[in-house]
Amino acid sequence: MRPLLFFFTLLLVLSTHAFSQTTNKNEIPFELLPSGHILVKAKVDGVQGNFIFDTGAGITMFTKSFFSKLKDTIREDGGYTGFRATGERMDIDLYWVKNVEFGAIKKEKEEVSYIDANLGGIDGILSLKLMESQPFTIDYNKKVIRLESAQSLTSIKKTAKSIPVQLEQSREKALTLFAYFKVNDTLTLQFSLDSGAEKDVYRINSKHLQRLGVDVSDSLHVKKIAKRSEINTDFVSNIYITKLPKLATASNPSINTTNFPAQFVDGLIYDGIIWINWLGSSITFDLDKKQLLVEK
């Protein structure tokens, strides 16, 4: 599970911002929040809600208040143990819910869980698992999630740059994806690609500090903070914040960012976890071929 940074001000955002209008049945409008999160609407068992679309979440998760509105849920006998990127353990119950509608995607049932948390007007998160069999594009210019076909994928491939990705399937219950990146032209690291990460979030395991030439005692260039989990307030992560010269995809160095804000996190369970908006204005997920297709 990934860190979810929600703000109570989202209630104001929800009431003052309208979703993009679209007449294309294959396009799902979204609101790009100032925090960098992708806000979408979906229906579950006829109940409409506002959700964060999160490629790093693993499992679709509702708030308890939204889940309580669903009349037809089935609890599984077993559960699931997941870990947020910080290493925080989460033991959750699993449920089947019926009639999930996300744009043109309609599923008779979906495996989900819920948490007893106030997400400031957000009803939960929709995970990549919901979309695993459907190629789609996050179009940040049009602010839509577009469902792709074999024909449209062929067209996209003519102009887009490809990034190979690796999928992490956990017991066929949770799905996340990763790609290899070159940091400072020295280390090749595998990062989790997380549309649910906050804007400008580039988190790297602190074990790489020394090899990347970061001196944590240099208080002029490195700031240390302690971040308490918003779910388990007893869980605290130590984070070292600085800037690094360059980050590029290992497969295509032309996809890069420079002088980027890096957060080195103690106990991170991956090499790193990063937001994806910087990769391109249009990002196509072709999970069957294990690739992203990006266009600036």
C-alpha cells in the first residue's frame, strides 16, 4: 500500500470544480487535483462515489462510510496482508461487491476492502486491478482516462516512446507496476509507478544515500523530517529531503527530469516509488504487453 496524502480541503475542491465534459463513451473524465491526485467518479451497486485512481494502491479500497451504503456485499473467510511502501503493515478483510461501473467498464463483481478513515470527501481509491485487462490512457491534457482498442494502440505506438514495465501480482488480489530508472547516470533502480503519489514525489530507499553522494549531515542541502502515518499514527518514517541532478528511464534516457526533489525514506520496501505525471502528458498502459507508451 502506498502513502495516501489527502487533505480536508478536497471537500472544497469537490464542490467548486466540475469534471471535464466528454461525449465519448470510451473516455472517463477526471479532475486533476492540485495535490497531483486523479479524482474520478464511479458507481458501486448503484451508489456513486468520488475516488482517487491509484496505480500504486494494489487493492481497491473504500472508506467505511461509503462501504456501509452498499447493500449487497459478501465477506470472504480469509483476508489479506499488505505493506505500504514505507513498510507499514496492513491486515485487511476482503469483500466482494457487485455491479461496479467505471465509465464504460462494467464488472458484475469486484474484490475490495475498506478502511475506517476520513479521506476528506473522498470515498476511497480505485486500483490498477480494476483495469488490468483493459488498455487505457491517462490523458493529462484532456483530463480523461481513455479506454483503448487494438486499433488505437497501433496508432499510439507510431509516435509514442515505450517504457518496459514489470507487474507485481499478489495472489491475484493486488496489482502494481514497476519500471527501471537511471538515477544520476549511476544507479539503475526499479521504482514503483504510482499515480496516487502526491505531486513531485520521488521517494528513494535511504540505503542508496551514500552511493548517490548524499551526505545527511549536510544540513544546508539535506533536510530531515519525521512523518507519522495517517492510518497508524504510531508508525513514523524518517525522510531525508534533497535535490538530485537527474532521473531517466533506463530504456529511453530521453524520458528524463533534472534537478528533481528526492525524498530518501528509511525502511522503504522498494528501491523507490514515484509519481508518473512527469513521464508525459499522455501515458498509455498496455499491461498485456508490459509497457507504457508515453507522449509529451
